[in-house]
Amino acid sequence: MFTSNHFAELSASIPTIYMQGYIVVMILLVMGGTILDMIHKKSAQYFFENAKKAQKSAKRTVDGGEKVAIATSVLVKEVLTSGEFSNPRRRLSHLLTMWGTIIFIVTTAIMIFCYPTSATPTPTLLPQLWHIGALMLAVGGYWFWFAIRVDVAAEGLSWFRLERADLFILSLLATSTFALIWSFTGGGLTVYFALFILSSTVLFGGVYWSKFAHMFFKPAAAYQKKIIMADGSRENLPPDYDLTDPEVQRKFPDVPMYMGKNPPNMGLCIKAERANHY
């Protein structure tokens, strides 16, 4: 079961060209949904206008080498390791879900395009990775859904309360769940396969109404934010001050007036403890 390419076995019932065509259509749906989302929310327009505005208030020029270093930092921290999450539970859940999804989708495409029939034996590693990816996705996704979601973990709302924003995670979980059930029951043209295809169609076809498109814009936004901090424009925000510095207190006399000449360390504030049904 864990070493079988069920898609190759399925080619006896469904022509391979249909399965490959389905993959292509899903890719086109993701591209179309992402473009429509950017047009509707004007995210790309905002991104470029904000970058142009920041250039006018830049204090220094960021050279090519520094830009490469910043891009590498974004790739390693924000993209590959999800370092923007300060909560270790949320970060681990996100990593399991993200990498599970990538492994699951990539191995699906490889098996369908490169090993479409039983006449071309599939390396056992591919089906194993396919199952591992689906399991990682399910573990990370269900952990997030039942225990980490803000409205559940912090606000005490019911886990089965649904919003349109939940379309992405629910269709993602349904896809991995029905894929695993389909595989565990032996594959073939069954009701579980139909549910697997239905949920994946909702996942990729619902990009316009879900958070899927956000994942493509997020790295670019993180990169631009670091460039803005590096060139000194800081999105027109004031610099970080040491409130105990006499020069800062002379510049802002209300600081010692209200907080004293040695302002207390405010600590971690909302990060001091995990939110728990406030």
C-alpha cells in the first residue's frame, strides 16, 4: 500500500491523459484565482505604490549584495522555516502543513506524469513520500484546526464554527484525508477517490475565495518590509528609541513626565503567556 502508485493502477479505468489534464487545469485555476485575487484586492498595486513611496523617504541606498542577502534571509526564515511565527506550536503546525502539502502535491504530479501506468514501474520512494506528505499535512492541519486557531484557542468559540476564510484549510484537510483513506482502502475507482477529487477541486478552484493566493504574496511583502527597514524609510514610522537615554528624554519630555527618568521594562506584554479564552 505505502509503496504502490495507485494513480498508475487507476490508468486501467481512467485514461492517463485525463489525469494529466486534471493536473494542468488545477494549475491554471490556481494561477487564475491568484491573479483575480490580486486584481480584486489591489494587493500588487498597493505593493508597488508602497515601494515607490518608501523610496522617496529612504535614508540610504541598499546595494545589490545587501538585497541578495535580504532575499536569502526571507527565503530561509519566512519561506522555508516559517520563522515569522514566534509561537513554537503555531510554527511547527505551519511547517508540517506547508511541507506536507508541497511533498504531497509534487509527488502526485511526478507519479501521474512520469509513471502514469504500471508498464513504467514507480520507484518505491515516491509513494512513500506521497503518504508521508499527506500524513504531515493532516497532522499539522488538524492540530491547527482543533487547538491553535485564534478564535478557538483564544476566544473560546466552537471549533466547528465556519467562516468563508476556513475554505482553504478545510478543503486542504479533506483532500489529504480522503487521499489517505482512498489509498488505505486499496485505491481504485471508489467513492473515496471521488471525494478526494471533489475536495482537491474545491481547494484549487476556490483560490479566489480562500487564503491560497496570500501565500504567493507573503514572501514579496516580507522582502519589501526588510528593504524598507534597511534603507531607513521605515514606512514613515519613528526609529526605536532607548527611553532611558537623556537625549531621547529631552526630545520627548513627556516620557520622563509620565514614565519617570528610568522607564520600566514593559516585558513581553501579550507574548508573556498563551492566550486562553479571554
